[in-house]
Amino acid sequence: MLLPLVQSIPITHIQEPFLEQNGVSLYLLRLEQTDPMISGNKWFKLIYNLEAFKKQHYSKLLTFGGAYSNHIHATAEACHRFDIPVIGVIRGEQSPKLNRTLLEAQQRNMLLYYISRQDYRLKNKPDFIKSLLAKLIDLNYLSKQDKVYILPEGGSNDLAIQGCALIPKLISIDYNYLCCAIGSGGTFSGLISGVSETQKNAKLLGFSALKGANNLSLTINELLKLSNVEKNIPAWEINHNYHFGGFAKTTNELIEFMHHFYQNHSIKLDAIYTAKMMFGLYQLIKQGYFPRGSQIIAVHTGGLQGNHTFEQKQILNWV
Ligand SMILES: *Cc1c(COP(=O)(O)O)cnc(C)c1O
């Protein structure tokens, strides 16, 4: 193996009176602890992509993301560590002052290139990528000789799914439910794939961080097909009720939940993904969604760098 893999993942038993009352055990799989810089699930999404980059002798990696993207941040750090020249194509206008996500990406030698939101929608179209590469050559971001590895937004491709399929294999306790926050669907697809090879009776429950992500099931089915995951597919379901107004939107109730969770368990959640999942999970448990005796594992996918804006504005106050 070219790159070191995570050998084990810490797991925390969450204790709260309401969990006992509802007869369920809840564990948090602490992916946010696996690396100080490369956030949670993003590491698993990157592992095999970086390996393919090296093995197939690519010279530059190019990927896509929003200005606060955990994927951009994690990819910049990983590429820095493994000496991979990387370009981040960022959605929207360049703002006069870099936010911390992009600043830290740039400090790790990621070259940033901004495209309009309109163009950004074309990011998966081969024609658009071709013209983008031509433009980047004109601007000397790339040379004509470069062999460019294109990693889609969020890093969600077949190799990302293979990487995330490792996660269930690193869980050492029995469980009936595996829960995860969903953005592009790559991580969840990987978990489905991993569970299909391990605990066949476990069910997966995903919480969409996006509002109106109607095509998510379709996307996940396509990703599974792309990765040749066809056998023993476990039951899975997506809950769309806990987006809190949409991607990256928050409410006082959500922030309060994060504060309480930190006070009770000394664990920080991120406002974009994991807090929404845990909030939803708590509600479903209280509503009796899970049969008594259920062993539930929720995946803490990391993303804590994304809290910075909220911390800076003192919306989040970890005291
Ligand atoms: C990116 C991310 C997700 C979503 O992962 P997808 O593979 O895009 O669905 C979930 N949680 C956190 C913290 C993330 O950064």
C-alpha cells in the first residue's frame, strides 16, 4: 500500500437518559479523530484516488468545490503531504480577502482558480472540462505536458466509494443501524458497499444536508453501480427532514443543540453536516423510530474546519 491507512477508528458510547428510556444504544464513530487536518470521511475518499494518481503517473490533480468546502481543505492538505501539485476550481467570485478554508488551502500550495456559478454547474461535462483545461494552460496553471487527474466535486467517484467502504470494516462492535450525513452521496454509497461485505443485516440511514435533494437516491444507485456494488446490498434510507433550511443554513435550535452536545459529551459537531444528522437522529429515537434493543452507530464525518465562520461570529461558543 502506497499510502498509510487508518488502522482503527475510536468509537464513543453516547450516554443520555432518553437513549436508555427508548431502549437503544448509540455510538459515535469518531472519524474526526483519525487525522488532525484531513477531515473525517474526506481522508477515506482520497486514499485510493491519491494512490491512483501516483501509480498512473499523473502530474497534476484538479478538483472542484465551494469556498468553504471541507473537500477542498482536505485535498489541499493531503496533496501537500504527498507532494501532489493540485488546483482547486472554486465556485463563484473571488472575494477580496480569502476566507480561512481557502487561505489554508493556498498555504498548502493549492492553486485556486475561480469560475462563475453558472460555469460551475457544467463542472462534470467533458466539453466544459476540456475548455477549462485549455484556459488553465493559457494561464500557466498547467503546462501542455501535464497529465491531469480530475477529481469531481466532493471527491465522489468510484475510488472514493472503495475508500469509504473501508469504514464499516474498521468498526469492531455489532450494530443494526449505521447513520451518516449526506452531501454528494459518495460517503453513504461507500458505507453501503462496506456494509454489504460485512454486517449484512445492518440498515443504513442517511441524513441529507441539502434541501430538496430529490435525485439523491438516484445518484447513490448510480454510484453503487459505477463501483460494481450489486450483491447483498443492505437496506438503506434517506431522511430529508433535517436540512435546517438548506445547505450550510443553521437555526438557533441547531446551534443550541451543538452547544448542549458539547457540554454533555465534550464532542464538537460541525454545523453543516454532523449536527444536523445527530439532531435528526435524536428526534427519530425519541419518536420511537428504532426498535428497542437497537444498536446504532452514527458516523462523525468531521468537517470541524467549517465551523470557523460561526465561531468567528461568536454564533458558536464552545464553553
Ligand atoms: C463532505 C462531508 C459529508 C458528505 O459527504 P458526501 O460524500 O459528499 O456525501 C458529510 N460530513 C462531512 C463533515 C463532510 O465534510
